[in-house]
Amino acid sequence: MLALLAKLQARILPRGWLDALRQLVLFAGAYYAYRFVRGAVDSRAVDAYQNARDLISLEQGLNLFIEPSLQAWASGKAWLIDSASWMYVNSHFTITVSSLVFIYLFRNSSFYFVRNMFCIAMFMALVGYVVFPTAPPRFFPEWGFTDSVSEFTRIPQDSTPVNALFNPFAAVPSMHVAFALMLGLSLVRLVNSWPLKLFWAMYPLVVTFVVLATGNHWWMDAALGAAVAAVSAFASHWLLARARPEAWAFTRAAEATA
């Protein structure tokens, strides 16, 4: 019986319960530090609105203030804006967590590289939220923006007052986009079927459209989110993976097929 349990554990948890618990604690700590720092800037609403206006001015100066037109176009197609709103609600947590669990269980040798990318990216995001708190487009109805996610869910996104675990002024950088890039490009290499490869290749582009169409990010937020993902991948590869290649390098695991 003990041998059967040990075999079952090895199949379900590639490195045992202790390693799985270690990853959960690490991600929980990083996540709540991320949320806490977001809430720590709750008294800087004036700065957040001004920073957003500065972004608008910069985009206008570049003739790239596209967000109002994009949202207006998407909102003209009910199926499209509802799909984007559903995706916004589910991509950042449900899809991200499910994908990380898949990588941990079935592509375990690459999980630690992906984990390191996420930790670096989240640290960079914390710095961005403190240094440059920014209000999202949906806070500017005078430019024609609407909160499509709240309209879709019938629940105001900001119904909970700003506190230690919530802050609406965290638009820069867009971690929806950063997470989508880090997961999408990793899973393109880790899944076997071409339909899944195509899905994950398109996933970052879909998420970028979603965050803009729903009025939750400026395109510059998305660009900075992509930059965060790139820096995180670079640091994970050239610094951490070189320091511990046997543990932290990205490798194509062969434990399972998908």
C-alpha cells in the first residue's frame, strides 16, 4: 500500500508534497505582496488621475490615442465586448493559475524558470505601481470610456473600497499582458499539438485587445507590460538559469503529452 501511494504521489506531484507546498507559499507571498503594495497607494488618487492625463497627452502628441475608438468599435458588437469582458475577468486568475498548475504537473522541469519569470515581473510591477500610480481609461467617461466589465457582470469593479488588498490605480504596467506573454510563449514550446500551439501564440494578442477594449488599460500600459515580460525572461535566463542551470533552466520536459 505504501509503495502504491508513493507511486501515485510521484505521478501526481513530480517532486513531492513539500515542493508543491513550497511553490504555493512562494506564489501566495508574492501575490499578497503585490496586492498589498497596490493598496498602499490608495491616498494618491490625485496623482493617479494626473498620470493618466499625462499618458493621454503623450498618446495624443504621438497621434496614437486609439483607446476611445477601439472601445467604441468593440462596444458596437455586443458579442465581442461581452467576450472581451468575460476574458478580462477570467484570464488574469483562472487561466493563469490553471496554466501554472499544468506546467508544474506535466512540464515540471520548466516550471521553475516560469516561476522565476513571474516573481521578477511581479516585483517590477510593485515598483511601477508605487512610482507611477495610474487610473485606467474606464475612469474617464468624458472621453467616452465605459466600464464594460461592470456592465457585463452587473457588479461594479470598484464596489469594494480601496484597502490593503485592492487598488484601482494600478494600470502601469499591464500585468494582464505580462502574464499572457510569459505564459503564452512558454506554452507554445511546452505543448505538442499545433492547435494548442496556435492558441498560445495568439493568447497575448487576444489579452492585449481585451484590456484595451474593456477600458482597463492604455496601450502604453500594455507596451510596458510586454517590456516587463521581456526583462523578466532575460533575467531568468541570463542570470538565474545560468547560476543554477540544473534547477532553473527552461527545458522541454518529456513527462507527458498534451
